[in-house]
Amino acid sequence: MKKLSNISVKEFRDILTRLGLQPLRTAGGHEIWTKNGLKRAVVFQTHVEPIPEFIVRNAIRDMGMSRDEFISKLEEM
């Protein structure tokens, strides 16, 4: 079973794309991803590898998913 820690930036981008999010801004040290229906955009730092677990948890909450749903999507990759 995958964990929320040790997710690389590339892997995180891939899962966001798979979930239907699109990059709004990728320049600079942060990327902003969104899709219709989200209350808040997903923001993460691109210069921190792997992505900290609290950032992944915030993104899951912002997307309105459960932890288990996110992990199952991650395992499908």
C-alpha cells in the first residue's frame, strides 16, 4: 500500500493530471493547479523533493477526496 509520504513532484503532477486538474501557473517556486468545482486551488512547492505529507493531505482535502480514494488512484499509476 502506498503512503502519502515520499511522493515525488513528478508523481504528484501525474496524479493531479489523472484527477482532472490543470496547471494554472507553473513558473516560480510554486505550482498552482485547479479544475472546475474546486473550492480552492492545489498549491505546492516544486523545489522540495519529496512533497511533504502535510501538503499532500491539504491537497486531498481541497479536492474533496478521502485519503483512501487518493491512495487507490496513486496505486493505479
